[in-house]
Amino acid sequence: MGSTCIRVVGFDPGLNVTGYGVIEVIQNVVRLVEAGTVRSKGESLEARLQTIHAGVCEVINHFRPDAMSIEQVFSHSRFPKTAILLGHARGVICLAGVQAGLAIHHYLPNRVKSTLTGSGHAGKPQIQAAVQRELGLAAKPEPADAADALAVALADYHLRLRPLLFGSAVVRIRSRRA
């Protein structure tokens, strides 16, 4: 693979707080570039969405990632309005990625969690600890929204990039019996 650097930005969409996390992959080493949050402002939904879009565009323009990964919306039957509102935030994040010409990769929350912790129902402290371990950080990443976004970017590395760059992790052993 040489010394090619691949940069991925991960997003954890939220209407009030959207987490972002940028990682770089050089050979088989994954490192943290930056993580943070975009906080929406405004009274109306439209104003909040505009703030999210502008903040995401700023992150993309500053870090120039090669790809975007984003968490899909988890919908619970008791809270359909929450899923709809998150879908709006997710939509403007995807729009910013498309406008920047990025490939966008979508991951279910339980897939991200199981990839990093082994449990699809891991809590925020478990995710923070897994991200800390994966990136060799001295402390757990804060805030949790940024840690969640880094988890999405790391899941993209494990599920898409690593097999692409280093071949399949599957080793087949064949029996001599026919």
C-alpha cells in the first residue's frame, strides 16, 4: 500500500449537538486528527439545520477527508418524532458531504457498537473506552458526541477500509477429507 494517507470524517448526527471525528490511516496505523462538536443555533428547525450544515461544511473544508461515515438514525416506535428530527440533521450532513464530492458510508448504531466493543448494546462509557483504546489516547474522548463520531469513523476503517487495504481478514482452512 505504500505510505498512502486516507482520511475519514465520522459524524454522529444530532439536532442540538452533532459530533464529528476525523481519523487518518497510514499503512496499518490509525490516528486521531481531531474530534469535536457542531452545536446548532436558532429558534426554528430551519435555522438549526442551516447551522449544522455550515458547521459540517467547515469541518469538511478544513480537514479535506477522502470519505465520510455517518450513523444511521435509530427509530423507536415510542419516539417517532425524535427519529424524524434526527433525519433532518442527518440529511443536511449528507448534503454537505455530497456537495464536497465525498463518498458517504452509512452505519447502524448497533453495528458501530458491536464492531468496537463486541456488543451492539454498549453504552457511551464503553464506546469512549473503546475509542480511547483504538486510538491510543491518554484519556477517554470528550464529549460523548465526539467519541461517538470517532466510533463511526473507526467502524468505517474496520468494516470498509481495512479489508479493502489489507485484504480479507477471513482465513479459510480446508479439510483433507473430500
